[in-house]
Amino acid sequence: MQCSFDSRGNSVPTILLLMQQHLYSQGGLHAEGIFRITAENSQELFVRDQLNRGVVPDGVDLHCLAGLIKAWFRELPTGVLDSITPDQVMHCNTEEQCSQLVNILPPTESALLDWAINLMADVVQYEHYNKMNSRNIAMVFAPNMTQMADP
């Protein structure tokens, strides 16, 4: 899998950066319900095929693109957060404890989590347009970050 560096120096799959760049340049941060609203399945198959060729097609529905970003994480063999036990998460009550927990992630998972958190932070900055506050974006993104059963 080809990787590139994001603006924070994280090595992440180039396809994620392509989708993010297209989402931002096409006004996805202003799209109401971005990452919450589901696009039509028929377009998703076409866009997946194009993305597998390294191309983000023009005119792609922004909700389709957002859904494919979530799907990329969901379809990983193991979730980004799977090296952290549910018990560790349940005992994480402060920002400092959460930061320590993130520091035990393997480098690849840490880079992916950092990228995803910054993507979500960008979405929340435009909450007045997209109606996606931190709680909303966390609710729609979190299930895609782990393969673990709900504790």
C-alpha cells in the first residue's frame, strides 16, 4: 500500500489523503451531515473501483466519499484501536490518561488515529454548516475504529 505524509508528518495511505483532499476542496466540510448521511450504493461501487486505480472521480457525491473513508477503517483486518483493551478504555477518565493510552499504540495505528482525529476536528470546526459536533462525529466514526465487540 502506497503511503504519503500528511501535514502533521504522519505516514498514512495515499488513498486516504486523496479522499480527504477531494472532500475538502469540494466543500465537504460544509455539507450537512457529512460522515452521517449515507450515499447511494450504486455510486459507491463505481467510486471504489476508481479509488483502487488511484483516482478520485469528478462529481463524486461527498457523502459517498465520507462513507468510503469510514469504510476504509472499518474494513481493516484489525481495528486501529484493537491493541487497547476495553478495560483500558473504560479506565481512561482524563485527557492525560487518554494521551498515555494513545502512546501505547503501534506506530502505524497511532499515525492513522492522529490522521482521523484531525479529520474529525476539521469537521467539527464547521459544525455551524454541517451540523456535526464532536459528539456526532465521534458517534459515527468510532465504530469504524475497532473490530472489538461493544463492551
